[in-house]
Amino acid sequence: MHFVGLVLIVLIAFAANSVLGRMAIGGGYMDALGFGLLRLASGASMLLALCWRQIQPGGSGSQSIPPVKWSEALSGGAALTLYMIGFCLAYQGLDAGLGALVLFGVVQISMFGWGALRGNRIGAGQILGASMAFLGLAYVVWPSGPVQVPLGASLLMAASGFGWAAYTLLGRGAREPLRASAMNFLVATIMMFPFVLLTLSELHVSGTGVVLAVLSGAVTSGLGYALWYRVLPQLQSATAATIQLSVPVIAIIGGAVILAEPVGLRLMLGTVAVLGGIALVIWSAPKR
């Protein structure tokens, strides 16, 4: 139950990022890439402070700082940067629900495909459960009525999905989740900075936007991603991919409570399908 609680905290943190992002960018408090840069920088600051506290006398870690594996930091940072840039830019042209469908659909397909290539056993029950969860998510987030889907924004969100899938898969091998997350955020902040300079004319910052970005970066991103790296080694790729499909549903519920977004029968039925599919994937996972 302790492990399940940790996973639930991670999923809520991921969903909170969507709500905070909508409040800041959708509310006009901050530009998209500026929000992404401040989110990364505040996340890096929080994680580095925790790493420093860990190695101090009385901390839970070693007194000496082990050498940095820059190849891992660069890979994780690049994947995180791809996710952040695609996510921020895509939401300028996509509906939030449709964007979530593209993002987590690509994440699921990428992680299932990678698991299959690596020889992981994926049973019929897992495939059925993943399909059920994906269709439930599509039912929840797909807008009703005629919809024009911008191709460019969809491709950006697909790239963001590939970035998040890569970041998740890289995190499965992290021996020190907190330290690995700190280095990833630090490298991603540096990588993100030139892209913000290219859009400097669109920079828009307000006090509310800064608070939302720092909260998203330091708490729901920095601490949330570090915890995600901690639980990942105990999850199969298929399970890790599928449980993330619950994030858009949680985000929609959070939006309804915090942002007064409408909730109806469509959301309730889709939520049951998503959570039922996730349960089927977990219960059908081959025993190690």
C-alpha cells in the first residue's frame, strides 16, 4: 500500500502540472516558453538543494559527492527538454484535452513498443487493458462536434510524448533518483535557455505567473519527477505507460474543482474505462 500511495502522489503531481500550466499560460500570466524555463530552473534549484542537504553531516546520503555521469545527465536532460518545448508550444494551438490525448497516446505506444523490442512479455490482458484505457481517455478528452486539428501543433505534442517516454525509460536505470533528477533538470534548463532567447519578443511575466511556474517546477515537477524515478524500477514498461493515462483524467477533475470547468456523464464514464483498463493491465502483468 505504501508503494501504491507513492505512485498515486506522482500521478497527482503530473496532473497538477497541467492545471498550473493552464492557469499560467491560458490565463495570460506568462508566455509558454518562459513558463517552461522557469519551471525547469525552479525544479533544478529544489532538487539540487535536496541533494546538498543529503550529503551534509546528519543527512541520509554519503559525505562525498560521487562523480557525475554526464552521458546520463545529457540524455535525461535532452529528453526532458524535448518534452518541455513540445508541451509548451503545442498548447498554443491544441485544445487541452486533445493535446493530452496525443501526448499520453504517444507515450503509451512508445513505451509498449520499447518493451516489446526489449523482449518484455506483454500478455493479451495487458493489451486489452491498455486499449480499454486509451479508448476511455479518447472518449473523455476528444471534443464533441467538428474539430480542426492543427497538424503542426499535433506534431509538437507527439514530439513531447516521445520526450517524456524517453525520460521515463531512462529513469528506470537511475540508481540515485534524486541526484539523477537534479542533473536532468539542470541540463534541461541550460538547453531550454537558447529557445527562450529566440522568442524573447514574446516574453511576458507577471507575479502570478512566476508563483505558478515556481510551484509547478519546485514541487509538482522537481519532487514529483524524483519520486517517479524512485518507483519506476518496480514497474514494467507496459504498466508504467498505462497508469500515466490516468493523468489527463485527474487533470480534468482538478480543472473542474479548481478552474470550475464543466463535468458531465462523459467524464464519469470515461474515467471508469480508464481506471478499469489500468487495473486490467496491472493484474495481467506477468509475474517476475
